[in-house]
Amino acid sequence: MAYDAATGQVVLFGGDDADGYLDDTWTWDGTDWTEQHPARSPSGRHHMGMAYDAAEGVVVLFGGWSGGLRHLRDTWTWDGVTWTRQRPVTSPSRRGSMGMAYDEATSQIVMFGGSGDYGDRNDTWTWDGTNWAEQHPASSPSTRFSMGFAYDSANGGMVMFGGDSRGVTYHRDTWTWDGSTWTEQPRTVSPGRRSHLGMVADSTSGHAVVFGGMDLRGPYLADLWGWDGSDWAVAIPPRLRATPDSGPPGGVVSLEGKGFGGYEAVTVVFVDSTGGRMLLGDFRTDATGYLVEDVTIPATATAGEQVIVMHGTFSEVTAKLRFTVT
């Protein structure tokens, strides 16, 4: 699925359902879906790469998977009416689940990695409207597929996050592409390890946004993150609420926390004006970064206004509230 700026519509192609691999084309105009009936069409597949080529005014589709050892390596373009098979002189090897997006700075589509018939990839290719060219950067991310991949217009380059290697290793590293090489960004704060995530460029901010994905333990995530060009931040403002918000030492309080990472470990601490910091517990959020847990106010808590702090281990998000000990 990709946005076709030439027609002002989103284009969706293929996928799979219970009956097999699909080869239908649909467009979304902001209100409704319309099935298209082009004269020609790629074969049924899923996990292909799709991106809008602004220099040529067409949507570009590459590769994908159609079952078994049947990864594809064909290139097609959509002009708003029909699909056209391209015949480049050079082409990437067979693969699916690659990262693929348009680089506004170089007016080329950039493709990275993916999973092929005989393993995962970490090669970088560019499409100039006619031909694919393999790039040979000085540094490169490790092999992976199903990563997040988008253009960061505020910083003039591609940004890539996470992904899966061999189906057993999920990543949480962030890399940027400047048109000639890849650079790993320092991991001060970042989403948790994941693959199969949604990642798009936000035209309002110019940065990239990540939603959900699959975590290493298997459950699906539903947290939202934003990339500001140098670091990640949870897009939902953190909030901590206590019910009740006052009570005696030894009393039980229900804490509700929001705005953390999905399945993130969080530490809850009671900060007492006399006794200092006292651990109330270590917990884990749900897929959306939300949690509700009961904690016990320390028996030695000092009467008066104190503070409860909830801190995320990898998002570095901290939420505080004032609690009155009666």
C-alpha cells in the first residue's frame, strides 16, 4: 500500500487471504475504496515493496512472496490507470518484506534488506525510474526483514528501525541513510524490539512515526512513537493517576499509568520527604503502554504530601503524582 500523489489516492495491491495470494488493485480516495481493473497486473503476492516515485509520478512495486521458495524480483509501476512491467538491466535478488521508500533528497527510491529464498539480506539498492543500482555503503545495518522504513524530510534522509533476522532475533536499533552510507543512531530512547511494524513519514512534522508491530515474545504491540531526527519519544503524553489520591500508611492504592512503551517494564517508587525512595513494585504495561496496578503505601510513610513516580525502562518516560499520606 502506498500513497499516489499524482492522483491523490492511496493504492493497495495484493496480499493474501484464506484462499491464497491476491492480485487485485484498489484505491482509497479519502472516503471510499474502489476496485480498479487494469489491463495488466502483477501476479498474486504479499510482502512486496511499494513506494511512490515522485520524480516519475508513479507507484513502484518490487518483489514479494507467493508461497514456498517463490520470492519474486519483478518491478512494476502504477500510473493511476494500469500496471506496467519494467525491464531494468540490473535488479535486486528475489525477496520480500524489505524496506522501501522514496528519498526526496536524491529523487530515488531506496530499498534495503528483506528476506529471500536463501536467507535474509542487508544490501542497499536505489531505483532511478529506469534501473536498479546496488549501493556499497561504508557501513550498513545487519541482515533483517519486516523493519520500519520511511523518509525523514526534516533531516533529508531515510530512517530505519527494528526488524527481524532469521525469525528469531528482533532488533531495536535505528539507522539513517544520507544518500551514500548508513549511520547507526545512538540509542538513548527507543521503542522496544519489534518487527512487522507500521512506519510512515508524517508530512506535518516531517519526521517518522512508528505504530505497533510484533514483540519478541509474540504478542502484538499497539504503542505509538515519533522520531524527531535524533531521538524517539512516545507520542502519547505520560500520565499517572492514583485512586484514592490520599490514604494512610499501609493503605492500598490503585495506580493507572499511560504513555509508556508497549510491554515495557516500569518501576514504581514512593518518594518520602523523610524516608527517601521506597520501591513499590516493578510492573509491565500492556500492548498500548497502559497499566493498572495496586500498590501498598509504605508502613513508614511520613504524614503529608509525598510523591509517587513511575519510570519506563527503555522509553525513559517518567510520570509523577502527589499523594497525601493521612
